[in-house]
Amino acid sequence: MTDNYEIRNVTNFVAGTIGGPGERIFYLQAQGDGSVLTLKLEKGQVQSLASHLLQIIEDEASDITAAHVSDMVEPPNAVWTVGALAIALSDEPNEIVVVAQELPDQDEIDPSEAHIYINFEQAKAFVDQALFLIEYGRDFGRQNGHKRIGD
């Protein structure tokens, strides 16, 4: 069964985790149009998405202020696991489309997709939050004198 999603009026776009360092499960969550979409993905996918969004921001705009980001809505009920991610500039000014494609089952011919439309400010907020999440969730951060939130 294909479950496709399109979220245009995003109010929050965030990465989140459940579990401790070395055992964390990563999620991508978009809120908007009165719904919450949660997708499961790998840490490397979060890092890659943040890196590519940062490149677009640097290439297309200057002096972007990050939008406000709220924590992930918990418990995260992922609708599916992400197999591939892509990003593109939208036809609308100051808008990026994040496309997530489901990791297909062996029987699945047409994997599900999610199209999430975010602005540059939301992209900047995602980059800042995601990179912080990746870096400070590691034991490495504590070994170098950094404190995690709540420590």
C-alpha cells in the first residue's frame, strides 16, 4: 500500500531521537496542515540532509535567521522508514522541497513518498538543530567537556 504525503504549510520541521548514545533511533518530523508526519531514518541521512540544506541556503540566500523549532512530538509514530532523500528548490521564492521516499519492501513496486515544503528560515533551523543533535548526542561531546541538555 502506498502512503504519499504532501505538507505545504509547515509549522515545524525537526529531527529527533529516542534512546541513548549508540542506541538512538532517528526521526524526521514535519507538522503542518493540521497533521504531524513522522518518518524513521538513519543518523547519516539526517546529517546528509542538514549538509545539503546548508549548501542551498549558502548558495541562494544570505543573512538567514533560523525559524523557531519545537521539539519532536512524542511518541514518534513513524509511518514508514526513509530509503532515499532528495531536495530541490520550489517554483515559489524562498521555498525548498524535501522529498523522502520509503525504503521499499521486496514486494513493493511503488514506494511511498512525502513532499515537505519548507522555507529558508525553517531549513536553517533544521540545520542548526540537526547538527547539534548529531554532535551532542555522542559520548564524544561529553569527552570534550561539552554538556548535553539536562546534564
